[in-house]
Amino acid sequence: MDQTFSFGVEFCDVLEKIQLTIQSFENISRMILNVIEKLEECLKTIRNGTPTTMSSTKQQENSLKLHCLQQPIVKGFMDIAGLTSVKYSLYTMVILPRLQPQLFANRTVSNTVLLFGPPGTGKTRLVHGLAAESNAALHVVTAADLLSRYVGETEKKISLMFERLQQNEKFSILFIDEVDSLCRKRSSSESDFIRSVKTEFMCQMTRVEHCRNFIIIAATNCPWDLDSAILRRFQKRLYVPLPNWEERIQLFQLLTKNIEIVPFEANELEDLIKQCDGFSGSDISCLIQEALDIPLTELHDTNIWIKTKEGFYEPVMEEFPDDYGSFITTNIIISCLNDLPPYTVKSRRITIEDFQQAVKRTQITVNAEDIKKYNVFIQRK
């Protein structure tokens, strides 16, 4: 009896091992089939010259359109302080030929523009303002949108982009940001892939240099890094400089027009603008944001509040406004910031001292050596 039971147990173990072995063979077979399918896809890629995982031409077109078509971030040139001469040049090149074509009857209209200058001076905003002023379709691309790991695919994207722009019925602006990352100076050490991309880009620019239905605008912070053949294809090259005295005042007024500020003397503003010498438009914007953060930071150390007639809690200042009157004595609240109800806290108004303090905290992004480089480039241009 015991022998029969032992034999039955051993037989069951053998059957289980056989089942596991068969299951392993099935898994191996599935893996082999997957490998065969992958090899077949690779063979198709080699025969057709196009990876099977790559999108079709129509899908590429839709994807590129989805990524590069943008709405202007400004309503027009009035939302951009200063840069009057650059605005006039862009208006004359882009908008005036469409409004007054008889003025350009016997001359060639440029349709390629290079905007160059220090970072943060408003090159991108100028393009968006131009698109808003001209009611143009704005297409914004960077090197990342065009470059591909597949050989020959980048050239196809560039060709497709220019082809679609020529077919577009609506007037369009193609804005290539940081064009130096795509078209740096050619060298003997660069790869054939990079050289082919540059060649394709230059050929496409040459083919559309007299097209009236769109304009190409490129921007760069390093114009001296661009290939000379690329520079030659930009019929107009406009320098976007740092803001001067008057433009810094315009920037300050534009960026603070919706901010409640304690009134200050004219000489205090002049002193503040003087301290901003060498600041770019982006630096001044950062300065204002830094000043706006100062009253908000003070709220964390505030424990005494006044509840206003509108139901807001404001921090108690050293001097109470006259309009509080007897209202003050009955509406003092002692609390920390986190214990006050949501949507009920107001900070104090911004003062000139906040801006002066923010100036000291804001770092200049453009130095004198950079300006010298731009001056040398302009003289050689």
C-alpha cells in the first residue's frame, strides 16, 4: 500500500515537471516569434528606406503644425515698451506692403529678417506683436522641433515646413527662435548630418526669398556664431538693444500699470531708473516681480491684522490710514497667516523702497563685454 502511494506521488511530480517544461517551451516559442516579427520590421525598413515606427507624411505634417502654430502673446506693438526704430522697420517690411502695395511697385520686398541682440530685450515679443498687428498666422519653431534621430528626416521636416507655408492661403510668419543652434558656422570637424541640415535650410530660404505670402524671422543672441552663408540669406538684420533711459521708464510704467503703488517723488523714480542702467527688459521685469514679492514675504511674520470694511485682512502698519478712523479699534485681529480664512488676505501697497531693495537683489544678465561683441558685429555687418 505504501509503495503504491509513493509511486503515485512520484508520478504526479513527474507530470508537474513535464507541464512546466512544456510551458517554458511555449514561452520561448512566443519570444522567438516576437524576435522574428522585429526582424521582419527591420527588413521592411531597409527595403523602404523609412522606419516602420515613424509617422506617415500626413501625421508628420499634423504634428509639426500642432507644435509650431501659436497665438500671439501680446495684442500688438503697444504692449511692447520702447524699440521704436525696430518696430518701424518691421512695420515697413511686413505690414506696409500689404496696406499700400503701390509704394513697392518697382522694388523688391524683403521677406527674411534676423533679430539679434542681448537676451531678454524683447525679440520674441516683437515677433508676437508683429503677428498681432498684421493678423498673421504665427508659426514658431526651434531646433528641437526640426531635428530628428533618423537620417534624412530633419531635411524632410524642413522641406515640409517651407512647402506648407507656401501653400497656406493666410499670410504667415515663420519665427525660428535661437537659430544659431541650427545654423552655426560650418567646420571641417562637423558631421555630414549637420552639414546636410544646413544645406537644406539654406536651399529652402533661397527658394522662397521672393514669396509674398509669408515672412521668415529668426532670432539669436549670438549672431557671430551664425554661418556667413546663412547671414547672407537674411535680407534685413535688426539689432534689438538694451533699453535706454526713456525706454526703461516706459517699461516700468507698462509693467506696473495695474499695480497699486504708494505715490513717490519724480526724483525717486529717476534715481531708480539710473540704478537700472544696463538692465534688459527681462531684468526689469524680474526686478518688479522681486519688489512685488517683498510685501508677500512680510505676511509670514505678521500677527496683527485689521479687518477692512470689505472683509479683507490687512497687516497692521506703523501708521494707520486716516480712512480707518474708529473702525480700527473694533476690528483688530490677532492671528498668524495660516489661520486666516482663504481668499481674505491683502498685502500692503508697494513702495519705492521695495523697488530700491529689489534692484540690489536683481542680477544683470548682460555685461559690458557682451555689448562690445554686438558693437563689433554691427560694424562688420
